[in-house]
Amino acid sequence: MASENTNAESHPRVVRLFGNRDSAEAWAIRDFLKRSVVEFEWTELTGDEECRNALGLPSLKNVRLPVVEFPGGERLFGPSLKEVASRLGFVNRAKLRQYDVSIYGAGPAGLSAAVYAASEGLSTVLIERSAVGGQAGTTSLIENYMGFPQGINGADLAERARQQAVKFGVEILMMEEGVKSEFHHDRIWTDLAEGGKMVARANICATGVEWRRLNLPNEGRLLGRGLYYGAGASEAPLCSGEDVFVIGGGNAAGQAVMHLAAHARSVTMLVRDTALAASMSQYLSQRILAEPNVTVRYDAEITALEGDRSLERIQIASRSTKISDWATTTRLFVAIGGVPNTEWACDTAIVRDPGGYLVTGPDLLVEGQLPTTWKLKRAPYYLETAVPGSFAAGDVRHRSIKRVATAAGEGAMAVAFVHRYLEETE
């Protein structure tokens, strides 16, 4: 990565991003900026003439792409995502040696918990390894969240919550994550990926889920090069005139289909079942079936991905007959559910279900018995894990309801239980 300063007066007050269409690095930056509600302009560079016109540089030969130009004219060449976030002022370090509560994950549950904790006087730190918003932050439009009759973009909702949390004094550590936790002396001691420890009297895990992978050859190589996880909010405007595919049958996939349909020539939705998933809201399924440039293929799964520098075609098979065919496309969006981010709990007393979700409260009872590691006389609180003082909220929790409203509600509820726990340990 290199940087330079150019004449600030000649540059707009937005971030400008220059790069190759099939660059995974450029896609990662576009996705981060979109989810962070940072206004940006994307310019594709395909040759020396465009390089001269856009960057004022003679040739692409010695230019390390992508190039990010910030308001004021500073340029970064081939930066990491963390370097971009740092220049935008998103990367901070903890100010305190210990907090009342540490919250991991800045999705709806984590943001809600942070707002309520800090507003009620608890010293609060929120740790997020990427952009705020979680999976909800990638959603183009949330229409069934109370108080927004016209719907709201997921990233916009997350940004409002972030600002609210900051107003109440929450410290937000972005581009950071916990990798190992220990519980002793009524404290949670967490090793951070970037070094150092985070110490708190209580913690709330709201790390949500990661997008489930297809587990096919070439998947990793084509990620960001025509293959994307989630709704593709940052990519939709680039799909003009294209025939794109979405795989998945739930609300996330449905919202992606409707968002992409506003830009692409056609959208084909691939659904494993013989009908749209029962988990999809009725209003959304009705719109999908009525959209003129959307086709829904049922009983379908993707069995192969092909492409040299980028995605070129996909193999689609019938789940019942196993008969397959190939479809030409340069854009595939995958929204087939998620898996919880709970590997950090492997060496702790925290109980996980077979799917990796954190088990809490009454669900910890097995044949009327709590785990042998639970030493307190009282039973665990509703959102408390098998470790006293460690709570879980949102999609990461066993048997949670996968909705933004319930995640936000659980975040607020977790703080109420944190207060009870802290009173017990004073």
C-alpha cells in the first residue's frame, strides 16, 4: 500500500474508488463502504486512457489497484480494508482497562445492547470485526420493522443505531475481534486478534451468523469475482443489463432478488424446495412472483462454479432428479442461511448445540439438570449462557427467532440481566 496527496480543491467530498471489475479487493471495499453508509463513487479502470483520465497517471502498468481517494485528495494504492477503515476514523483502541460490559458483534442485537447499557450508566465497549449492522446491514430494504412504514435500508438502520450508541458514550472498536475467552474472578478476559486483552465484568455475545457457503470447488477463488454472499447491496447498481442469479429461499434471498431486479435485465431465483420458504414473509413472496423480470426455479441447487478470472457459468441441478444444466452468468448471490460464529467458545464451559449456537437459560436444562459447570444456587437467567455473567442475544443464540426486531429486543433484554448479575457480584 502506498499513498499520495493531491490537490484537495479538485476532489469531491465523497470517497472515490478505482479498480478492476473482477477485483475481489475492490469488491470488499465497495461492500464495506456501502454497509458503513459512506458515500462513494466507483470507477472501473480497463486501460491506460481511463487511468490517465481518472487518476492523472500515465499507465496502469505500475499502479497498484484498487485505488481509494478520500475527501481532500489523499490516495491509498492497494490498501487493506483495515487501512481504509482507519483513514475513515473507524478504528480505535480501548480507553479503559476494564468495562462493566463488553459486547461482541455490532448487528441489531449488539447495537441495541450497547445503546441500552450505556444509556443506563454502564461503561460499555462494542467490538466488531467488520462493518456495523451484521447480516441486517447488508439488506437493501427492511419493510417489517416497526416504525418504518416505507421500510428502511439495513445499513441506514445500523448507522442510526451506531450514532445513538456513540451519543451515549459507547466505545466501538471496529476491525477487531475476540479469539479466546477465559472466565475467572468474576471477570471475562478475552484475547483480541490485534493483541492485548479485553476485561469486563459481564459480556454479551451478539456475533450473529456468517453466510453459509456452497462448499464447491472454485468458490474461494471466485468470491468477489462474480460470486457474492448476501444481498449484494453494493453490487446491484453494477448489474445493469445483466442476467444474474440468487440462490436461497428465505427473506434475505427474497430482498436480494427484489433489489437486483431493479437494476439487472433478469434475475433467476434458485430455491431448494418446491415452494418459497415458509420463513419468507408473505408480502415478499407475492412481490417476487409478480415481478416481470424475475424467474423462480424450484427444486434447484448449484453443483458447480466455473470461470477463469471471474465467474462465467454455474451448473444447476434438480435435487429430486439430479438432472443438471449450465447457465451463463457473471453474477451469483448466495443467501442460503448462516452458521454461528462461536468457535471462540470451544475451550470454555459455554454450551453449544450441534449447530454451534449458544445455549442459554432454561434450554440448558437436560432432564431437569443444569450443566455440572454451573456452580451458582440460582438458575441461569433467560439469556445467560452456562457461564455466569456471559450472555447471548440475537441470531447466535440457540432457537432464536431470526428477525431484526427480536434481535434488537434480545439485546435490550440482555442488558437487564447484566444489571442483575452485576448487582450480585458487587
